[in-house]
Amino acid sequence: MTDFPMNPSPSVPRPTLQNGARARRWSRRLPWIGGGLLALLIVVGLWPKPLPVEIAVVARGDLVVTVDEEGMTRVKNHYVISSPVAGQLRRIDWKPGAIVEAGQTMLATLETKGADLLDARSEAQARAQVQAASARCELAAAQRESAHAAADLAAHDRDRLQTLRAAGSISKQEIEAGETRAITTAQEARASTFALQVAEFELAQTEAMLLRGLPAGAAARGEPLVITSPVSGQVLRVFQESERIVPAGFPLLEVGDPADLEAHIEVLSRDGVTIRPGARVQLEQWGGGAPLAACVRLVEPAAFTKISALGVEEQRVYVIVDLIDALEKRPTLGDAYRVEARIATWEGRHILKVPAGALFQRGDGWQTYVLDGGTARRRSVKTGHGNGLETEVLEGLREGDCVIVYPGDKVADGVRVRAISVADQ
């Protein structure tokens, strides 16, 4: 019998002591590795995340400081037709908006029944009134000539400035000032023409009253007194429409040119001090699509007391502004219409500015947070003019810096932040 050796087959692996030890070591390390991964996840979850913030870029541009108040439009040159003598007023058929012509349109008729006959004393007074009206007419004619000469000069200067602007010799601000002067003087010339018409009407009326009151005049013959329109324009208001007996000086109608408008704006007296004649004005919320351009003609020297909606006494003053835009841009705007005015008190070109919401006051100075990489850095700044939306920066910031707008309580110096949007300048 043959004996065979009892050796294992070489194709069948046999577990060794080294492999078993290695497996036991990994089994003991698995809980520690799992615990470490869990701790790492907890730390990552609890690690402070960057705060989301809104930023704005410090840039240069135009800055305009304005005084914003409400006001009303009014016809610049209007005339109240009053009864020159007592008498029986016939019914007035005119309605507001009716077209009238100077010296041609008959507005009212009075039955005086000889009440306007003049005695010696009244005749002397009537002759003196004729002389005074003649003097006012001559003054108005001289003022008209002066106003038209000033308007011609301003128009010539505007044309000259436009030529220089085309050559690049002057700034845009200078050409705008020249155009404003030309428009303003043209309106003053138009107003002087209106004033001359009124003066001529008053002269003709006083002469007619003098001739009528003489013994051989129309009053002695019992003819009615006819009142014609002193100026060309439209009927603005009818104060007395029905027939009645009226005393001398009783208001009957108001006439004027509704296309020749101005606006009177109520502002606080402390704001009125900063407003200068010729300042640019924008009239908004008047009912049209685009704002209307205007300019300041006068800041009245006398203020008045007004009680605000909160019951606080305020000193206010009227600012009178002239409309510059042509009638085609405001065909439906009339007398006593409400407007909102933005009156420019300071204008700057190429100004370094930031949104006002990026600044906050600490102590006696202003500060802001600048975005440095992903970190907020507090920085002190020196400010200049501001209009509530944007503020001029004199020191502390450079063009291109990113500042945090409306920082919350959590934003502090050194806090990590993340920009989520860029504020519009």
C-alpha cells in the first residue's frame, strides 16, 4: 500500500494570523472614525456663515440738493373787472373759458340812470385820474421797451453761448443758465406787453368815465355803460352772473391768459434763505407724464405763520417760479392747479458720492462699512452736501470702493459678509 503525503492543495488559501489581526484593528478604529466625522459635521454646521448684505459702489456723478414742497399754479397776469359806478347790472352770459379780445369783447352792461353824472368836485377828480392813468400808460410803455430790449440781448447771448458750446469752450451748466435767462426775459417782455394793455385800458376807461359824466355825455342821455375786456385772453371766473343792483367797485369777472402761468410754492423760511433767483425747478405730480421745467423768479421777503397738520407753528414763505416749458407740453394745466416742486439749492458735477443709507453716525462723525474681500471694515468718512438719497464724500473713501448699504445690527468690524445685490446709484 502506497502512502501519500498529507499536504494541502496550493489553490486553497489558508487564513493567516496577520490578516486576522489587521481586521480586528480596523474594527476597533471604526467607532473613532465615525465619531470624528460626526464631530466635523457638527463643527461645520455650527460655524458662523457670512452675513448677506447689500452693497453699493462709490462712484462719481452729478449731485443736486433740492427743497421739495407743494404749491399751486396761477395766472401770472390777470385782471378783475369791477363796476366803475353803482347801477343795475344786466345778466352776464359769459362762462369761464370764453375767449375775449382787448377792447372788443363786451363783458358787462350797467344801467346807471344818470348816477354817474359828475359835479364840479367829481369832475376834477376824474380829470386827475385821467392824468394819473396817462402817466401809468407812459411808464408801462417804457418798461415794455426795456423788457423787450433785455429779451433781445438775452436771446443774442443764448445764441452766442450755443456757438461756444458747439466748439467745446463752455460747460453745459453755462449754456443752461443762458437759456434760462433768455426764457425768463422773454416772459418778462410778454408780461410787460400785458401790463401796457391794462394801462391803456385804464386810461381809456377813465377818459370814457370823464366824458360820460359831463352834462353832454352818455350818462345825461341815459345810455347804458358798456364794460369791455381790458386784455386778450379768457374768462377765468364770473363773480356775479345774475342781474342785480351793484355798488361801485363790485367785482364782476376775472380775465387773463391761462397759458401765461407761474407757480407759488410754500417753503419753510429756513429753506427759503438758501433759494436764489434763477434756480432750476422741476414741477411734478401736476397730471402730465413728464415733469415741467421752471425757474425761480422771486423769494418773497415777508414770511407768514402756518399751522402744520401736526399742530406745529411754522414760518413759511412763498417762492414764485416761472414755467419754462412750452404750452404744448402743458395744454391742460390751468389756474390754481396743485403741483409738487423740486427747487435746486446746490448742484455739483463729477462729485464723489455714496447712497445715504450706507452712512451712519457714531459720535460726532459719520462712518460706513467697506467690503474688504469677504470682511466688513468700518471706516470714518467726511461728508459734504446731501439730498437724502445720496451724499457727497470729501474724505475716507475712494472711487470704486464697495460699501454696505443699510447695515444691520449684526454687521460689525471684522465680520464675514456676502454680497447679495448691488444698490442702484
